Amino acid sequence: MPGATTAMEPVEPQSLKKLSFKSLKRALDFFSPLHSQYPPPDSESKKIRISYKLHAEYGAVRNSSTQPAQENSSTTPHEQGDQDATTPEVLGLQGSQDSRDAQKAEGRNAIIVAPTMQPKASNDAGVPGKSATGPIVSVPGTSERHQSSTAAIIERIPSKWPRPVWHAPWKNYRVISGHLGWVRSIAFDPSNTWFCTGSADRTIKIWDVATGRLKLTLTGHIEQIRGLAVSQHHTYMFSAGDDKQVKCWDLEQNKVIRSYHGHLSGVYCLALHPTIDILLTGGRDSVCRVWDIRSKTQVFALSGHDNTVCSVFTRPTDPQVVTGSHDTTIKFWDLRGGKSMLTLTHHKKSVRAMAQHPTENSFASASADNIKKFNLPRGEFLHNMLSQQKTIINSMAVNEDGVMATGGDNGSMWFWDWKSGHNFQQSQTIVQPGSLDSEAGIYALSYDVTGSRLVTCEADKTIKMWKQDEMATPETHPLNFKPPKDLHRF
């Protein structure tokens, strides 16, 4: 109406991003009025793509089969034109924008299809091409965009890594004090009523398993005791230490009845053969010595290591002796000939501890770089543990339930699932009052005969006993397992 004042509508300030979207929408409305339909495919570009694909995949086979015939026959101009049309140069000139888009879509489909494990053939240019027996990619047509979208939704491949078995966490329930030095070695009685420990205070102490009380103290060594073993067939206990001495104790008389002389330096490890009356000791002289228990004679000197032999275990069948050394190698020994059967060089640091599985034909070895599992009797490498303890591992043990425990120099004790290599618990030992924090090292550990109790010997002069938590359930302590992304087990 004349004379009436019209109110000015406020102009909304528009950002550059909004203006750009409006411009794009106008262009899309102008050039593509039908949003739900795509332009029809070009039949000429489809023929060119098929001929180029056949030339790339079957060119080498065709040329090798028709080469003698081509030497004696002439090519017609029409055939020559067809061959020229399949070359990449002509394709680059003749291909339209639609054909290039279709080729990109075909390339996406070809990448998504999983290749078969067949040897690759070579095309005319000498470039390795796809195998003649490889997967057949569908020719792109009107529904190639739908094929690419559905093929992108691929079924996720499940991890082939074995899922670990749930184990209850372990807890410390007893601390035994009595030694005056680092506790360096431990061995259990076959009857599971007592265990003995050797210490840097040059004594061997025998403790009751049930109560943890001291039963007996044996003296005789003049240096720290690094190795202990109790015989399953006799009432004998064997000890070895830094004083180069290997002693046999009669537990009925509680005194030394035999000494085995021959080591040139300290003895670091000791093991008894499960079926034969022989004793094996390894030390700083880089030799594993085999002793006859009765006659005290040295049967063999298994030489071949370049550094200290610090771990050894025995088996009733070949390889009957397995040693680990500071020279980073593990050796299998032929006990009949006294020679080395096999040398494993997988570790990069000293192999200070090894543990044989009580029921399986396999063993694990620990080093500062990693913990590795090997098969027996051939020594095939199985896999690494899935975590790194990142410390010097002095001892390790495994029970029949598949729980492996490792003790480190920094006081860390980790529990592993044997089958999968998953670390399900990490514990840190607590030093006894009056000790330094640096005295938190674990030097030896062992399960009892039943595998339900674990005893650790530590640098704070104590012996700690561990057992599983009976109150724990998979709900209270869930299994936090993430399988590794790569399927290689090393």
C-alpha cells in the first residue's frame, strides 16, 4: 500500500564455506538433473577395456603359442589395426573420460579381490602380470558401482593366534627370613614335604613346605651356592657353587659323602638326569661336565660354548642335555658321543634361564631381549612371548597348568600363559624392611611338585611363597587379551 513503510528483513551473514556449498549445489543441479541415475556406460570403452585386459593377462601365452605361425604368415591390415587398438599408447589416445573412470572402478574391484597363490606370468613388455589361473574379475557394467560398494564390505578375517586360557592371579602369602645373604638357588623334595635353598652366606637351609619353618642348616661350601638338585631315586642332594666344588649330600647322615672335582672356575648350574645316575654341571669355564654319581668320575666334558654355561636341563630322550650360555646360544647335546647335536642362535643376549614344560615336548628360554619358545626334539622356533619384560631374567619355571613365571633383576615377576604367550599378570616384589630398593632382584624360583605353590629366592635375603587367589573369577579379573595384528609368531 502506498504510504506504508515496509520493514527491511535482516540479511544473514553467510560464510565462505556456506557460499561454496551453495555454488556446488547449483552446479550439481544444473549439470546432473537426475541424481539417482548414472550415465549409461560407453560400449566402445567397454570393448577396449576387455581387449586390453585379455592382452595383459593372456598376451604371453598367446605369443608363445602363435609365434611360429606368425613368422610364416602375414598380418592383414584389419588385424594390424585390432592389435594396435590394444596397445597402451592407442588406448591413451582413444580412451574417453568415461573409459578412464570405468578403468578406475575396475582397478578398485581388482584390488579388493584376494589373489590366489599362483606364479605370476609375464606380458609382452616383460612386466610381471596376473596369473592365467588367477581370480576372474567381473567386467564392469551398469552395476559396477554397486559391486565396488558391496565388495568393500569384506568379512573380517579372525585372528589365528590362539586365545589364552584364563588363569587366576597369583598372590604372595608368606615371606621366610633366615638367610644372611642373597638366596641364589632352590630345589624341591620329590615327596613335596620340604625344599632347600642355597645362599651367598655359604649355607644350605631346608624348610618345611607347609609351615615355612627351618628344619636344617648345612655348611660346607666356602662360596655362594648357585645350584641345587634333589635326587628322585636316592636320598641324595647335590650342590654347586662359586668355589668350583660340586658336592653330594647324604640326607640320612646330613653330611657330604662325595665331591666332584674338575671345574676350573665357579659352577653356575646343576641338573640331574631323570633316568640315569648322572649329574650335569655348567660353569664359568664354558664347559658342561657330565659326572657319574657313584664313581665320581667325569664321563664327558661337553665343550663348545664360548662363554659361561649358566642354564641346563635334561630329558630322558634325545636331546638328553640342553644348555644355555652367556654366548647367546642354546646347544643340544648327544649324550652317547659327547658332541653337540644342534645350536640355536635365536637370542641376542645371554640365555640365563630355561624351563622345560612338564608334559609337552617344548621348552622356553629367557634372555634380556625376549622369551622364546622352542619345540623338542628338533628345536624348531615356535614364537616369542607377546610382551617384553625388559630386564635381565635370572630364572623361570612352568607348571602343568601352563602358567609360566619369570623373575627379573629388578624384582618384577611376570606370569604368562604357555600356549599363547600372553602375559596375564605382572607383579613387583616388595623388599623386606631394612633392605635397599635395589635388592629387589629375583635369583631363583620353582614350583612345588603339585604346581600349586611357587617359591622365589630374592636378593633381600628372603624367600617368598606364592599361590593362586581362590576368590578370583573371570568376572573379577577379566582376560585383557588383544591378539597381535600380524599372524607371524615371531
